[in-house]
Amino acid sequence: MSDRPNVVVMLSDQLRADCVGCYGNPIIQTPHIDALAAQGTRFSQAFCQHPQCVPSRASLLSGRYPHSNGAISNHTVIGDPESTMGEYFRDQGYRSIAVGKLHIGENKKQAAFTDTMLCEGQQSDATDPECLHDDYKKWLKKNGYWPDAQKAYAIHDTDAYWNNFQANVNPMPAEAYIDSWVGNQSVEYIQNQSQSDPFFMFIGFPNPHVPFDAPEPHASMYDPDEMPIPATFQMDLSNKPPHHLAYKQKGRRVNYDHLDEAHLRQVIAYYYGSISLVDDQVGKVMHALQANNFLDNTIVVFLSDHGELLGHYGMLIKSVDAYPILYDVGLQVPLIIRTPNGTQNHVVDDLVELVDLCPTLLDSTDIDIAPEIQGYSQRQALHGGASHKRDYIFAETGAIKTIRSQTHKLVYYPGQSYGELYDLEQDPHETQNLYEDPNSLSLRNQMITDLLDKLISLEGPLHGKSAKGPAYWKQLYTLPFQLEHQP
């Protein structure tokens, strides 16, 4: 057995933290994810750095914020000079493997991974399965499932699909469905690994990302009548920035003013079904690690890249470039890490960012943390020690920035007279915007100052030379400044 631990990262796409059993959801069935949390550390206050797939993945894989690594939306990719976990582990002799949905750009697929077996995302607007990655397409055609895939994508070209807010039963057989394929391919890779050489495996499950189209039997797993309607579903958006209502009415080819409770309950039922299907795949991976004698020497991570509105504020899906939305339901995600000999059934309630994942895994495998990494190692927290505590988490979508403490949240829109400010203790659902409240002016100004301090602390060159060491810029951009006494 290798003297260095293997690392397996399982990422579910567009999964909210509160839609996992161990995060307090009383309806969802996620026994395998819950078991993983019982065997390791669950971070109850983990937040992504961007509410879209590409920038969030680039951020968590690199340990650097979107505005630093270049992936600032789904329509940009991480810069070639940037390094990701795949490259860090690969450079240290690990076999670096990516399975499923990677979604970080073609160049990084080649640079970061020794082996890939990809499907990429389902593309809910696409009307033909040719949008899928060649690896999955070849498998579908070879095994006779291509007509089923064509039938599934033809649904996207129907009025019923859009009238039902992209919710339908996927006609694919469950064994050929995209997440099942990812789970099975991951198991095959695990079975073929050597005990003597360490491996890093990134497993990207495409669901529960839109479309809301679980196949049977998962499509019928949850009764729509039992699905919870968010308290904010019918709320007035008049005290919000104007693009919130604009997104609700025209942001995703549908008018969410027409989203009634019956349609929303069906959407949630299919969303939950997809989550339970992903949970089944997590169980497959964990069983394969155990059956092939890897589990006792493997760090296992489960997380998501961002959340889902799921009816909150009367909307579905997530933030898009033209309509930036930074509610907690789109930013707070599950993050669970199981380490060999780590603390079991441990919960960390401190604020954690997904940029912390990369340095945590490097530190946990005794690989030096590159000075340009902006996250912090949480290795000590995995063994019952203290976490690296933050006053705020930071997230962004393009020019829009947010900082969020345990008690308050600011969303700043540069060049605009409006913004968002919430008292999370009194208003955890972010319904009462206090940005224009005279009684909150002092708090607003302080948080704007804190946001500026945060952005300044994140400045610094990725490249360049220093006579005082590669991390010298960190000393110059760390706040508060520690000035020597001048006589």
C-alpha cells in the first residue's frame, strides 16, 4: 500500500446544503452521504465563491477566487498559467483521474489529469444528445442506449417541457442515466488502481442540475404533495435590486410569475429524486473503495459547486451573468471530508469557503501549499482541532461582490445606488433588504469598508520575481498592516 493517501473528490452539481439529510432535511433520502458525514467532518457553513458551475469549479480546484484565476462566469475558463488540484497531485507522482462532468476548459483537462472519462453536463436547453462528451456518447451508442438519449433530449424541444419549468421524467433506463454511468465508470477506475501508487480522482456527478428529470424509479420516489414550499415563494421583490424581478419574469425563457405551487412541488420532487440517485452513486464509490482495500488509506470528499433557488423568491435555477443573484440558497453547499484516522461525526460550524478545499487536501497529503493559493488549510479541523476562522465569507459574480458573516450580509453593486444588506439573525431568508434603512447606515458603511479591505488583501501577482521570496506579496497585501515602529 502506498505510504501517501489517495484522494477522491465527489462533486454533485447544483446541490443545496439544506437538501441533504445530514444537513437537517427531514424528507430527502441520502443514506450514503449521511454515512460519509458520520465517518468524518461536516462543515455546516460552507460557501462557494460563485453561483455558477465553471467559476466555482475553477475556484475550488485552484484554491483561488474567480477574479484571480480568470474564470469569472460560465462563459470563461481558468487561465492556463493557473494550477489546479489535478496538477498539484500529478506533479507529486499521483495518478490524476477525472470522471464525469469536469467543466473547466479543454486545456486544463489535458494539463491536470492523467486519465479522463467524461460526460460533461446535460445542457438543459439542448435538443440533441450530441452535446454530450464523446466518452459518454460512445458508450451510449455501443450499448444500444442512443435512441433513449435522443428521446430524452427531444423533450427539451416541446412546449410541455418549458411549461413545466424543465421538469419531466427522463425516459433513459436508470442504468444508462448520466449519473449512473459516472458512478459505474468511477468504480471501474478504482478497481484498476495499484495499491502501491497513490491516485487523485475527481468525480463530477451532473445532477441535480437542471433539467429536473430524474429517471424511474427515482422520478416517483417522492410525493409532490409532500414537498415543502419555501416561505419566500410568493414574496414581494420590490425592495430588491431591479434585476431580481427581471430575472423572475424573463431570465430563463420562462416567466416564473406563472410558477404555481403544483408545478413547484413537482420540480422539487424530481430534484430530490435526482439527489437520491446521486447518493446511490456515492454508495457505489464508497463500496468500491472498501472492497478494493483503499478506504483505510483514502481521503474522501463530498461537496457541491453551488446551490439552487428551488422556488425561493419565486424563482428556479441559479444566478446567470445578466441577472446576478447571490442569495445563500445559491451559495451554501454541503462539504464533507472523511480522512483516515480523522475525527468521526464531527461538525464544524465556522464559516468555510470552497477555496479552502485545495489547500486542505494538499496539506493533508503533506504537499506544500503554493503561495498563490488564497484559501486556507482546514486540516486541523479534520482531526478535532480548530478551523481557520473567518469573519466573513466572500463570493462574487462578475463585478457584484458579497461578504457574509454569521450575522449579516452585504451585496455590493458598483456604480449603483442600490444594494443588499440583511440581518441574518433576524431574517435568515434574506427577505428584508436594509440597504436603504437609515438605522443600518453605519453597518452598511462598515461592511463596504470590510469588503474593500478583503479585496485589497486578495490582490497580488501570480507571476513576477521577488528578492524576498515567492510569497512576499502576501506580506504586503495582508491586512491589517503590521508596521514597524519608526523612531
